Amino acid sequence: MEPSKVKERYQALKHQGPSRSLTRCNSTDLIPQVISQNQINLHSNICPKAPGVLFDSRTTYFNGINDDQDRPLSARVSSASITRQLSNVSLNDPKQSLTMNTPLHIRFRPIDLSSIIPMKDNKMRIYSNLTNSKHTDYFNLLSDELILTILRYLPRTSLASMAQVCRRLRSLTYDPSLWCRVDMSRKQIESCYLRDVLLRGTIILKMYQTTVFGNSIYSPNRNTWFTKLQFLDLTLATISSDCLLSLISACRSLRKLSLETLSLNLSIFEKLSLNSQLDTLNLTMCTGIDLDCCSILTSQMKHLRYLNLGWTQLSDQCVHYICRTIQSSIEQLTITGFRQGMTDECVENLTRRAVRLRVLDLSDSSLITDKSVTSVLHNCLYLEHIAFSRCYAIAPIAYASLKQLRQLVSLDIFGVVDERGLQKLHSLLGSSINLNQQRFSYVARPTYGLRRTSIWGLRTRP
């Protein structure tokens, strides 16, 4: 029978009134399916507004709730079969009327309307029932070790997003092995965010040209805690003195530290002295260092090996004090930029105490003379590199005596002699000593040359 005649017969049956019980159909999201009597006991009159989807030729087996998954394919009735049953009904046949008095049971099944009902931004509406879903979550079946191995390849922003999914992922993304190396260079962050990063067990932290807002990294409810930081680079960072003090106060395991261009005070030096393993300190162009700070630097930091005091604007009294009391453990020292503070007497006292010096930079010391070269020659027997750049009071011929240092491999005298003088001096020193190789000092600095993704030879990115 044609579909149009089926609809006409259906309308006639509806106006005549129901002679048998049908289950209710109130939504276009449902489609009927004929089932046996012993499967369902829900009956109602036919819906006055039957949906046109009843006359479609689609089946009733969709991706919704799968109640018939154990039933064979032959038992899944389509709407087309219902149409054929209605078309064969004869209103005047008594046998048919007896059959019609028996209830016809219909089960309603959900259909997927995602293909016909679009949502905002062209996203499709998806219907799902999580309670009856039988899909296996294979990700949760993985061990913590395997998940941590996967998470090591994700950037920090992705880890922060995954921490908001569930408690298990939060504990995994906060694992110290994922936050061992952190690079926050050239970023603007709040002090509270810095605190959260440190609490995750960061060991290597690079904050080159980083701006930190806030006056403290401590939380009001948690004021006593210590970080695991061992390598900290704050070169050219913008951070207040109070915030810097709170950061240094939370450190007890620092080994290498760079505070280049920062403003310091006595309280910061007192907290620095509590790091007994500190062996590298970069104070290039720092301000606020007075005599009390120098006293802590030379008396309480007994394990310092690499120290950079270049252009720190120290007073003459501070320069003399450092040269008289410097620790004998110093192996590399940069003390440049003291045109009027550094004298031959200071160099004599310095070389007598720091007998383990391997690298010494005395550039831009206008008052030192040939006596300083002699002091270096007699006291620094293990010297490998020395710089007298722009020391104009030293005669160029005095540098030839440095040939007696057996381990010397490099001499920097920028701005002292011209090219012709360099060639003559090179012939006097021999081929084993290189001239003018390092224009800028590298002592205690975290990055030098092309190594921009590491500090002190350690990677800062996973």
C-alpha cells in the first residue's frame, strides 16, 4: 500500500477512537517497537498528534539505550513493519476486530538527533547516557608511572589544565618529577603563582627578565616552609626587595644563585648565609651592598668557589675589606669596575689569601700597576685565565712575565695595546697563551654565549 493511503487509514482509525490500548507517544525523539506481552505492562491511548516519523522506513535500533543488545537482529522490528500491519487492518472484519481488541504493546526507543538539530557555533547536539555506557576507560587503567611518562611531554600550561580534571590527575600533574625544571623567563607573574610552582618541588628555576608582582611569596595561612630550589637565576628580574627576601628566606639548599642588577640589603645577605651549600654567587651590577653585607659574604659563606662582584658600586672601604678577608676557597673571581678603589695593595692581599685562584678578572682598575702583575705571578700558581682589560697604568711589556705561569692559557688586555702590539706580545708569550678571547666575564653567570635554554650547564626545559 502506498504511504499516502496508510496515512489516510491511520487518520480514520484515530477519529473512530481506539478499540485497543497503545502506549503513549508524545515526543519525536521516540520511535515505537512492537514487543511481546510478557515484556512490558505499560499501556495508554494513542497520542492525538502522532509523529510523522512513525511512517518512515528507518529501524528502531539506534545508538541510544541499547535494550535489545541480546536480541537477534530478526527480533528488532522496524517502523515499516508497523506500517504494513496497519495497512492490513480491515474495519469490517470480525476476526480482525477480535484481534484488535487485544492490546498492542509498543516500546519507545531514543533516536539520535545530532544530525538534524545543530547547536550554537555549528556544534552538533549529542545525546548520551553515561549511566548505561559500557565503554572502557583505558586511560584510567594505566599505572601512575606510565601516565607520568606521558605527562613529561606536555607543556606547563597543559599540566595546569589537566590538574583541574580530577583528583588523580591533580596528584599526578603535581608530581615533583614534572616540575623539576621550570623556565619562566620574560613572563609577568604574581607572587602567589611563584609560590605554587615552588611548592611542587622545583629544583632548577630560571626567571630571566621576569616581573614578579606582590610583596611576599608566603601564604597568610602557611608561613613556615622551605623549597627544594638549588639553582635560581634572577638575572635582570623585576622583583621587590620584600618579595626577594621572602623568596630567599624559603631557600635552604641553594647551590648556584644569580642576583644580577637587583637591589640587595643586609637581611637578604643574612638569609643567603643560611644556604650552607652555596658555591656560586653572581652579584654583577647589584646595589645596596654595604660593609656589613661584605662581612657576611667573606666570613659566613665559607664554601663559595665562584664569585662575581663586577660593577657593584662598592665603596673603597668595602673593596679593601673584601681583599683582606676573602675566603681561600675562591677559585674564580671577578672584581671589576673599581677604578679608584682597587690598588696594588688590594691585589697583593687578595692573591695572598685566594691561593686557589684559577680565573681572575681585574679589568677597569685604573690604579693598579706592574706590581699587581708581579703579585699575581708570585701567588697565583694555578691561574688559567686572567684579565687586565683597560688597566692603563700597567706597561704592556710587564705581561710578558706571565709566561712563567705554567697553567695560564688565556690573557685578556682589551683596550691596552693595538694590533701590532698584540702580535709582538703574542710572540713573547708563545702559542700556548691566547690573547683577547673573552670580552666579557663569564664567572658565576648562569648563561653565557649561545646557551640560552640552560643555566650553569643545566637544562631548564623538560
